Amino acid sequence: MNTSLLLQVGQTIPQQTKSLRHESKLSNATVIRKGSHFSMVVASLPGPKDTFGGVTWKEKVVYRDSWFDHLAIRYLSQSLQHTTGLRNEKLGYESLTEVATMVSRSFDAERQRELVIKSLEKAFPGFLLKMIKKLFPPSKFMRELSAIFTIVFFSWLVGPSEVRESEIEGRREKNVVYIPKCRFLESTQCVGMCTNMCKVPCQKFIHDSLGMPVYMLPNFEEMSCEIIFGTKPPSDDPTLNQPCYTSQCTAMKWHGVDRSTSTRKEI
């Protein structure tokens, strides 16, 4: 699947299948990976910048949601609103980011993660997940199928993405979803909301409901993300210690959320 990501007039980034390197960069920190395992983090995490990869905060991706996208966005937004009891009258993706921001303002990190998991449990039929878990145990087929499923059915949530390769148990597999610029992170511009309302709860939900480990590795400088199916998150995950954006955090700007503590809570 070849698509392109619109950044500004006349500027595109071609999407092509590439091999995932064995080192993933997070600011100045390096997560060393051997196969499906992660070891130490080298160097320290600096504060994020206001300009990433030559693209400024004002150069936002333009999305043209289809009828399916609108339905999916509304369904997830309504599920989160129903679970949390926090309502808003906004439409489209703005409704989803608004309720997410309200949750980040109203609850601590641990509670935010719990509420997102409850919303996902309501959004996806439990009997279907149990059947999939029983019939399709973790395997190369399931890891690669999960990657394809993500890019086909969840572009409305995270934006355009592509499948890449990594090494699992000495074999190359197309089990990685690479998102050049995450829609949720770009819309909220909040590291804490990315961590507490997407990364951590989704990792736990997928592992518990499908029996498949998954590691989501956001790059906060580029606003990109790698979703690696079949890999467990490291116990000393460096993304959980990342400070929020210096001046553009939506949760802090709109609702006064303390960015210095929004991502510190461990599971």
C-alpha cells in the first residue's frame, strides 16, 4: 500500500515498506534491541522541541475522513464519554480529543489508563476477542495480520501508516506498524495523553484480550510511532519518563494539567 502524508502545500513524505533498524531513537536516548528484547537506554532524555523534523507546530496534517472514519471516531468518542461520564458537544475528531483532554484534567495517570481500558472493553465485543484469542494464538501469522489490520482499519485514529519489518526469534517478520506522524499526538500535543490514554492502556488491552505482547514506541520529537507486535514493553521504558512539550501541550494550555507529572505514574 503506497500512500503519502500531507504536511504542507507541495510537501509529501512517501510511504514505502522498509526494514526496521535494531536501534530505535527517542530524542538522545537509544533503546538497544536484540530480536524481540530491549536492553539498556543510553544517554538521557532532553526536553522536546517546538519544531520537529523541519515541520513546525502550525504545519498540521490535513485529514479527509470518510463516512467509515466518522462512524469509528464517533463510536470511540461516545464510548469514552459514556465510561467517564464526561460529555461534550463537539463533532468529529475534535470530540474525541476533547473528551480525552477532559479525562486528563479530571483523573490521575493510573485512573486515566483504567478508564481507557474500560472504554476499549465496551467498544470491542468480549466474545469476539475471546474467540480470536482461542483460535489464533500468538504466531508470525497473527503478528503480521495484526499489523495489516492496524494500518487498514485504524488510520482514522492514528493517521496514515505502513508495515515494516523487525526480527523476532531470529526471523524477519512484517510485524511493525510505522506511523510517520500520529494524529492523536499531533491533535493533543501532549506527551502525557499519548502515554496514559493510548500507549500504556492499548499495550495492556491487546496483551490481555488477545494474548499478544505489543510495544508502542513513540518518537516525541518527530511525533511518529512504532507499534511492534510480539515484543514486550521494557520494564524501564524510557517513554514513561519523557517530559511534555515545552509550550504547546493542549492539556496544560486548555485545562491547566501539570505536564511535569502527567506521565510519571508507573503501572
